[in-house]
Amino acid sequence: MFSPRLDWMLGCCSCNGFDNGGPGEFQIQLSSDLSQANTRHLLTRGDSFDITFTPRSFGDAAAAAESSSRSAAPITPRQRDLRDQLELPSLQTYPALPNAAAPDDDEARKKKLLEMYQEFALELHTGMYLTQLTSNRDYSDIHCQLMEDMTTLKLDQSNGRIIEFPLTNVSKVYRIVKNDDKWYTAGSAVPGSTNCAEQIVVVEFMRRKLAFVFKELSVSQRFLICMELLIRRAQQKQAKKALRSLTPTFPPQHVSNRQCPTPRQVHDVLSRPAPTPTTPTPEGQ
């Protein structure tokens, strides 16, 4: 015998309507067999609403298509501000784009390079997972993120350690190729089949090296070009700050013209010994 409320709920769910007169029989089957449970499937694509990190967007064609769809999606006002403040650093010659189809003029090439550079910087600012080659030749997945100042790279090794690397301390960045446990410089001929070749981008600091592993040449070239642009921007930004700090606020008094003295001139004036006054002696002594 069911309660009146349960009878009403079951009657609403019935296909034949609610019958007050006829008794009903209900069967509920319970099972503890785990094989009957719903099978969980692995995630095969990223959540479009997840902005906590960017997945490995450099790999295959499907991931590249997903990355392009992300870049075409609307961005937040904060991301728009970060993108707009990113300009190409001052270079004598700018690198060519990977897989460039037809030669463009300088302005069109710089525009495409700026778009790729801004897109990469936003992806790295959001965060992405990359494969790192450690010093003992092991491979590990790490989470890389560009911090808010856009000049510091933060690495999370998933072991409780988060390390920050200022891009101003980078001495050089280059690409090497690993094939059949042998190392080759970029651009050199690699003997044998290159299907299993690994493209490795090395970011070298004063006392440490970071090696990132990629499977595709164009992907590694994109990472190398954009990373070098970020490094040049950070170093030029620091140089401008140092130049402003070296400029004297008040010029020395001996300078009669309106030109600002150099730090060398200021140092020479300040290092001169002060003249000592001479005491006159009486005559005849």
C-alpha cells in the first residue's frame, strides 16, 4: 500500500493515466554488479568553457584545428589588453613564418608574424602542457605558463615544485634534432628515416637548460620563433628600465651646455679630489 502522494506521482508518470480503482504492481530490480554500471569514457576533447589551461595544442591536425577554433573564439577583455600591448621587438631582420606558402612583402610578413606571436603568447599565458627532456634523458609532462608580467616563465613539474624562470636571464635559444639516439644541429642532414626524429627546442639560462620535445618540425619552429620574440621583448624592456635609471636627474654644474652628461663624465667629476685651501704664512717666516 503506497501513500497518496506516491500514488499521485506514479499516476502522473503513467502512460495510461491515473486509475484510482485498480491496484497496481511495481517491480524494482536492484543489482550490485559493477559490469552493469555505466562505462566511463576518456575525454577526447577539451571543454570549450575551460580557461584554466590550454591542452597540448601543437600535436596533430585535430589539435591544430581545435587550437584555431580557440583562437577564433571571443576572448576576455583582459586577454584583449594583453594581446594589444604585445608588439614585435626591434630586430634587424625578422624570421620567416613556418610553412610560408608565397613570399610576402615586409609589412604583410610582419603582420602575420605579429598575429602568430600574439596568439602564442596568449596560449602560453593561459598555460599549456609540454614534454620536457630532463638532464637524465627522461621525458616528463610539465605545465608551462607565462606570468602576468609576460616576462617570466613558470614551470609546474607536478611534484610540488613550481619554478620561475625570468626570460631576461636567457642566454640563447636554439633547436636540435634527435634521431636514433644521435644529435644533430638544426639544418644539417639527418641520415636514415626521420619519421621518429624528435625536434628539441633548448632554452639556455646561465646555470640551467630547458629542453622541450616536439614531434613536428613546423610546431617546433613556431615555438622557437615565438619564444625568441618573447625573450627579446623582455630583454629590451629591461634595458629601457636600466637606461632610465642611469640617466642623472640633475646635470653637473660644470656642464655649460644643455646636453645630458654621460655616466662616465659624472663618475669622473665625482671621483676628483676636492681642493684643499692653503693657509697663508706671515712674511719672514
